[in-house]
Amino acid sequence: MAAVGVLLLTNFLLWSSISAIYTPDWASLDTRPLPEWYDDAKFGWTAHSDGATTTAPKIQWWKLEGKLKEAFKMAVTKKKRLKKTGVGKWTKYGRIFMHWGVYSVPSIGSEWFWYQWIVDGRKDYIQYMTKNYKPGFHYADFGPMFTAELFDSDRIASIVKQSGAK
């Protein structure tokens, strides 16, 4: 019985100390240190439900610059946050970060697809969805369609290597 008491007390003290570190608000969360890998990341690939811009065989980055800046401004909700956390050193050296998710299924727009379709109510997105999907179709319905059947890691690695990224 004493062992159970010690276990419960240890558990309580552990959780009490953890919850005391941060509170559920940006001011508190912005004080947390960045992980070691943040500045050293050279290549990343993330696949989840709210990814980032889709890729194309030949992307003319100079034409996308304005849109990328706009997306970045949307992603960083407060300039103060960026000043506190900074941008990873890896961005300075032109390293590549790829992000991929369910948003790529409808193949329109970017990782902001859901936001621009539902929240902003952009007419072009609504027209696209009306034309291509049945009434009552929800963003979550794209989930089972995200199969990655054409994913080719060797091709991606080859393109990255050809780009000169280190």
C-alpha cells in the first residue's frame, strides 16, 4: 500500500511541475526553447492533414515570391512571436523543406485550401468544389483519398541533389 502512495505522490509531483512550466497561452509558450534540430535541419518532409504548398515538376519560384510572403505572414500570427523564436539558421543557407498533406488531394491552391474554401469563402474555391465534388462534401472526406500512390522518394532526392541543396 505504501508503494501505491509513493507512486501516486511521485506522479502528482511530476505533473504539477510540468504544468507549472507553461500556461496555455502564446506568451508562455513563446518562452519555451527551440529544439536542437531547429537550427540544424537540412531537409524535412511532413505528411499530415494540413500540410503546405503542393509541388510541381517546374516551379518558377520568382513568380511565387509574393504569395509565399503572404502565406508566411498568415502563418506567423504575430510579428512579436517571430522576433522571439527567430527563423532557423537553415533558412539562411537555402536548404529545402517540403511539406505535404491531405490538402494536396483536391489539387487546388495550397496548404491554406481549407481556410480559403471554408473560412474565407473564396468564390473560385467554392466553384471548384461545386463542380468537382458532391453536395455536402467535407474537408475530412479527402482523408481516405490521400494515398500517396505516386510518391517517389528517389525522384525527390534526385531533384534535391540537382538543385545543389546541401
